[in-house]
Amino acid sequence: MTSATPPRASALCTGGPDDSFLSHLRPLFVRAQEVAILAAFVQQRGVMALERLVLDAAQRGARVRLVTGDYLHITQREALESLLGWSTHEAEAGSTYRAPEVRVVTSASLPTASKSFHPKAWIFVGPDADAAFVGSSNVSLAALYDGIEWNLRVDRDRDPGAFARVLEAFERTWAVAR
């Protein structure tokens, strides 16, 4: 797949410079009414790469939620501070700004004995935007731009059961995060 190929042409994004994950996410961010991101870790450069997309969605009134974790201590403090800054971002005149919500899953809060937290899901709900990606991309610059990261797209209209399971799994995680 080349960068000129429309993202919906394939259900699998393989990453790298010719199939960046961000090229699949951009059109969904633009029209989603709800965005839910589940990433085992966040890094500052990845947060900065997403910032304009997230804040534009928030200015439109979209609900944006992000859950990350402390697994293996990879999440960067600066990245969390930036995410929390999104919630205090000022609304533009005439916008319907809805502050992005951020929660963190700590190893101690996990309901399993393993204490491993390594999921990744990107969920978009809205007109022509009911899609989820499940795969290997966290919120990092490499994952979004040129890293070899595989993410499988699930569209609600093509597989409503799988889409519902991804959404339900996110909601369960959101409920245990703080």
C-alpha cells in the first residue's frame, strides 16, 4: 500500500513510511463525535503529534477519552502533563469545546493477577466514522508515523459484533482507570 492509497482500501495498516498509522487516523478524527484511545503507554512526541487532531475534535464538541497505563514505566511524565493540559485548554470563540478526558490504569488497579497492561485500541464513533483499530500502536511518534506497527481495522457496518466487543472492552477499562 502506498501513501496515496485510501486507508479504507485495506483493513490492515502495517505502518512504515508508506502506510503510516496516522494517515489512517486523520480522516476519522475529523468526523468522529466520539474518540476513545487505549494505549499501554504515551510518549511526549506522540502526544504532540496528536494534539491538533484531538483539540480540533474537542472544539467541535466531540467526546475524546484516552486511557493509558504505568506498565513497565514507559509512559513519560511530560506526556501525561500534556494530556492533562488538554483538559484545561481554552475553547475557541463560538466552539462547543468539550475537554478531553484522560485516565491512567495503574498496575495495582488491574483486576487480573498478571498485572500486565499492554492493550492498544483506537475507536471512532460518528457519521461515517464507526471504526476501531486494534493492534500494536501506542501513542508514540514512531507508532504514528514510520514504525512497523500492525493495526487491524474493524468497521461497525462490516462486523458489528467485533466493533461492539472492542467498544465494550474499552468501557470496562475506562471504568477501572482513574
